[in-house]
Amino acid sequence: MRRITFLTICVCLFGLMQSQNVSYNKVIENTNLTWIKFTTTDGLPSNAIKDILFDKNGILWIATTSGVSKYNGTTFQNYTTVDGLHSNAIGRLYCDNQNRVWAIGDYSSPGLSIYNGTWQAFNKNSSVPKPGFLFQDVDNNIYITEGEGKIYKYNGTQVDSLVQTPDKRVSSAIFDQNGIMWVVSGEKLLKYSGSTLIETKILTSNGVGSFYLIEKDKLGKLWLIMGNSLYKSNDFANFSLVGTTYNYYMDIAFDSNNNAYFGRYSKANGGLKTYNGTSWGEYTGSNGLTSSTVQSVAIAPNDKVWAGADDGLYYSNEVLTTTRNINESQLKLFPNPATTQFSIKDNAGITSVSVSDLTAKTFIQKKIVENEKINISSLQKGIYIVRIITENAQSENSILIKQ
């Protein structure tokens, strides 16, 4: 595990600030960034970058209007229809749980291709006429949204139609940590249990801006880009409006400390924006990011930020992480950081507790009695999520730092 200082680790606590009484002091933004720009001169197949992502091996993949490129930190390796892509005009990428990379054609060339050592067109493309967005469940089934409002399920063998949305529109969809499927359909947020629609939420996009996207942060909380609006849900029930200005949001990514990064597409009001739970940062031409049309953002394993724009690929040589001071006396867990054990303040009425890492792998799950100390001596140093269950079945998450 990478060595992380206590000050840096503490940044991640903002993701749970609504479930704890935590106070924050002044936030310090890193605005003195140097951006490195890559274009066709450096080996990219096109300067028009549509999407970027890191696979599970830390390799950067780039979707462009002239094919897909793979960057290993030194050179770009480009792929086109000659190498098995169904089209050179790729609008979006997806990396599944098996580390296979999927290429989704843009509106002018719909279709899917899949990379598993080599590229090949998805042999069931005819089953999904206009694929738009991919997501996955815990059983590794692939779900494909389609332009006419359908969602298909691919189990590795066959493609089946799962859902037809009421207004025949789907922009994005995802499963939350409870297995509930959330579907963005215009300004509606649809909640599904299996193929059954159980709730519809009406949200607003706040004027100009037509891109819609739902994502999960590092703690499993849902974030929703809806045109110019940004929503967040801490409890999978209520979505709170976070930003309302004309931001033309296009993409969202999260670093290891759960800071959020937004790509914005607008020649007048674009660039890169950051949010750490309390304050915003903004990076445009004056900071060295010369493009204001950022369509995609990806965070490298070392927390460096990459941005895909209409005029090339950008890379920041510094971490954009913010710094904050936290009043530890208000945290529910103590001691925190902890070395061998921790307790829970005011734990009357608490029935059980679980301790998981940031990938949701659970290491401790047990019933507890009042004033019991939880032994964590077997855990490696790092950041953990402690889930506390009360007698009335209410749950609360807290961050624990193991030293």
C-alpha cells in the first residue's frame, strides 16, 4: 500500500460529512498547476478526445473521432477498424470488472467493440441497435442502454431486453451498493428493483445544458449531472442540489480522497472544476489548461488528473488534492486514527458494526455490547469505512484511519 500521510488521508472524510458532526476550516486550493498537452504530434490519432479512462492495470485509454489509443506512460498505441474496431468514431469507453475495455460508437456510428487482448466488434451488436452507455452488476452482467429507452442485459452468452423506460429515453444508468438500478431519463430519475419501476423522481437541469450522467463516488454515494445542475445523494433517497450555475457539466471523476473533478464543455464557461465537499476550485486557460471544452476527466492511480478536450489530451503534473483541518473531537470513532482497537462514542442502542475498505470488502462484522472495543490489530494500515447499525435498523457510516 502506498504510504499516505495523516494530513492527506483526512481529506477523504468530507464524503461522510453529512453523517457526522465534522467541522472544516479554510480549504487551500492548488492553483499553480502545470499542464502537459498531448496532440497528434505526440502520436494521438486525433485531437478531438471524446472519453478517457484508466483500466485496472493503470493503462490510460483514449476515445477519439479517429479511433482508440492506449497510453502506457511513454507511447501511444492506436487502434482503428483495421485492428478490429467496429468504427473509428468512438464516443465513450467502459472498463468492466474483468478488465475488458469496451468502445461505444458515437451517434454517427452506433455499435460496440470489446478489447480483451485484441479488438473485435461485439458479435451481438444487432441485438442493441444504438448502444449508449454500459454499466455492470455485482455478478458481472453487462447492462447496455439504448437510444430508444431500452436497457439490455448481457450475461456473457446472450442479450435480453430488461427495461423499457416510460418516455423512451435513457442517458445513463448505474447500480447502487444495494443492487438498486438508477436510470436517468431526461429530467426524470427512475429507480428500479430488477425490471420493476418502483419510484420516479423529477429533477431540474437548470436551463441550458443537455448532458446527463449518474456516477458513484469512492464511498458509494450517487452523483447526478443533469445539464447545468449537480445533485448528490447520501442516503439513496433524497438528492440534494449541489451546484446551479451554468457549468455545462460533461463528466465527473473522483480521486482517492473522494474529491470530485468535473469536465465542462463551453468555450465561454468551460474547463475543469473541482469540489471537495465545501469549496470549489476552477482551472481554465489562466491556469494553463488552454482548452475550455473538456469532455472527459480521469484520475490516475497516483491521483494525477487527466482531461480530454476538443484540442487534445491534458495531464497535470501535480495533485489537485485540497487540504483541510478537521476537528477530531467531533468524530464518532475514537481513537481515530487507531492502531489496535477503537470504540464508538455514545454507543447505547447500537447493535452491530462492520469494518470495510474503500472497495467494500468487509473485514469485521459483529454484534457489539455497550462500551465494547473493536479489535483491528489484524488490519493493514489504511482507510476503512465503519458501518454502525442501531436497534431501529438505522445505519451510519464513519471513516476510520488505521495506523
